[in-house]
Amino acid sequence: MHSCYSPADVMCNFASLPSAMEATQEIGLIIVGAAGYRGHSALEILPKLRAEERAKGIHLRLVSLAEANENSRAALPSQAAALAGSPCPVVGMLSEAIPVALQWLADGQTRRKLLVYDATPAAHHYLHLMTVLPYTARGHIFYLGEKPLFTDQGQIDFIERNFARQTFFCELIETENPAFRAASEFLLSEPFQIERMTFWRASCMGVLLAAGDGRAGAEGGALLDKAPHDLSVSLGLVGPRFVERWSVTQARTHLLALHEDAFRLGKRNFLSVAGTSLSDTHCPARIPQHQPADALASFEVHLTLGGNLVVPVSYIASWVGMQNTPPELTLSSKLASLGLAPAEWQNHEAPQLSSNRQYRYQNQEVRIALIEGLLGNRQVQVVLNLLAKFAGHRFVHLIGEDRRREILFEEKDACDYHDSKEADLFAVFQRVVEHCAGLRTAENVATGASLLVHKIMLGALLKAHEQLPATDQDAAYRASAVAYAK
């Protein structure tokens, strides 16, 4: 897989961010999927966001809510009135909200812009982006969606052919994680040359889905679900505009995800990227229902920066916690050699019963990154713990060859996971709103970075799937069943 960007294309794409836009005083907001988990979070942060932006001369207005579930829609008018200060139209689909948006834009006495926040499941994101983009240039309507925006390279190709230089945003929330921000500021302020980066992101989402406890909208497998976050962090640390070329040098699916029917019926049933049952992984993967979802995958990318500097970056993505695969063991050993105890970066929840009382499982989570490089002429490592969950806290430590640590950032008290996610979501919204208003750019979540994240992710997915036709399905099923049992 080769990059579709030439150096000139990359610089043009990022340079087109609206740094020279005139300031906009009014920004409208439409939330699609407003009754879901992320949509509700967006509503909750709205009062604080409106207050802070008002102090900067930006008036934020909730223009409409869209929710396809009719039963969930009923409570939205009162919630909107309570949180936004005034009622707004509540519709079923984004297509119904667009006329409301256009009318609001036309009624303005001053220059207005509007942001559509897409909090629906991933399967709807591309369609919603395509609904908004025709209005972006002439109607000043912008799109912000949860990851992933794209699940097929053809979708990206179409966007680049037909909507070149249009501005849209992907909610790559880890780019507002305070640990990432601290590490990024350190790397920018010091003579630090990155030599290698390694990322490990694990949860037990696959186990939760199989047990009937999964979160609505979580689909696609570990790589599609987890990799966009760490790709956005790694690209953010080197500066996405400075990536001239990239290549996926290797990728492997270590474990396949299992459907809940594998446990309910006691026979081979894999999970497709569409969340459906899949008995045969050798079917031509022309539709999502025939494409198996991975439960644990790893891949390596070479990022070529200016001066032909190549930075190797390794990624591990898991839906089944920690499984002691070779990439996991390699990073674990490296962290131990630096003096990091497992309790500092491994997060465990006490074993619990599933909601249907049929299964017992333990949730394990890891969000760790290791940045190796030269600080001046010293060999050093920067360790980022990006997770504030269970008993863990976020930190950034600089570790020298003598294993002596310098704290660059550390949360003193473990914060509530919901609160930390909401704070990061608030920061993403604030940056995007101010980008639309012309006050500052949101480079790490705007068009150039969003496309680059998805291109690399899909390149890794394609390379990992090349091995599937030769996979012994029964052996793969047994290995996955053992992993789920852990």
C-alpha cells in the first residue's frame, strides 16, 4: 500500500485550512443521532460551550436535532430546551434537518455558518458526509463525525475526486487528550528527534458484544474501532502536514472476533464487520456482511517526513484485552526494562456477570504509547498513558538511559472516565467551532489529517485480510474461543 499523497498535495491540503477566513459571529449546530451515547454527550456540553464561545464573540445556536429512533425522539424537545435555552425542531433524519439549516442560514442578519455533528453508528457516516459536502462551499455547512468516516478506499477516492479541498472534520478525540497535548508540546519545544513509536490500545469490547453487553454502534472489529485513535496521535506527534509518504510494511490478524451465537449455540460463528454472524471467512468480502472482524490485530507503518526521515510506527489493536501475542510481549518487555510496573499502565475491572446473567468476564484496557528518540545527543523514551479509567490515571514520563524519570504530565487524582471523555469531547468541539468561525485551525481533526488516518487504517486492514484465504477456520475459531474465555 502506497500513499496517495505527494508532498505538494499534502502541503496544499493542509494549507487550505481557513486561517484567512473572516470571523463568523454565529455558528449553528445540528446533532444527528442525538439520543445516542455520543449525541447525548454533545447536548450535555452545550451550555458550557455556548458560554465560553460567547466570551469570544461567537454565538452558538442549537438549530435542530435528528434521531431516527421514534421512541427515543420523544424526550429530545424538552432536553434541548433545558440545555440550549430554547426549543429547536426535532426530526428523524439528517435529510429533514438540512432544509431547517438552510433556512436558519438564510435568515441571518450577519454571516452564519453551521456544523453538523454526526453521532450515529459508523455505517451511516459516509452517507451523512456525502449529504453535507455539497453544501459546504456554497452553504457554509460543515460536517463533524465520529470515527470511522470511511470503511472503504473507494469512498475516499470519490471524496478526493469530487470534493477536493472541502473542509470536514473527524472527531479524533485523542488529539485533545491532555497526555497527547503535553507530549506534543514537549516534542515541539525540545530538540527531540523521533526514531520509533509503538502504540497499544486494548479493550474487551469484543467480549462485551459476545456477552450481550456491547455498546450500540461499536462494530467493525478492533482495527477499525481502535486504530484511528492511535493513528491520529502518532500523526499528531510528528505533525500530519509533514508526512510526505507512508507505507504499511506489515499487518497481521492474530485473532478473529466471534459472534454471540458462537457461545449461545456452541458452534463456529465469527463476527462480520457489519455485526452479523459469519460462518465462513473464505467468502469473497464484497459486502460488509462477508468481511470478518478482527479481535486482535497488529501492523507497522513507515512515515516518511521531510529530509527523507523514516519513522517506523507499530500499532496493536485488541477487542479481547491482553493476549500475550508477540507484539504485546515485545512492548511489555520494553516497558518493564524502563522500570514501568504493569499496574502503571494495565487497567483491570473486577470480574462481573453479563446483564443476561449467562457469562462472567473481566474487562481489561490498555492505552499506552512509547516514543523512542534522541533528545540532543541523549537516547530517551517518552511514555504516554492515555487512559483514565478504573484506577488508572493519564501521564507522560520522560525516561533516560539510566531509567530515571521526569514527569512531563501527570493527573494527580484518577478522574471519572465519563468526565474525562466529556472534557476531551468538549475540547474537540471548541476547536472545530473556532475553526469554522475563523479563529484558529483544527489541523489534527480536519480534512487532511482525517483522510490520512483513514487511508493508513484501510491500507493496514487490506494487508491484514490478505492472509485470510489461507487461514484454517477451525483453528482460528478455537484460538479465538480461548481468547474470549480469558
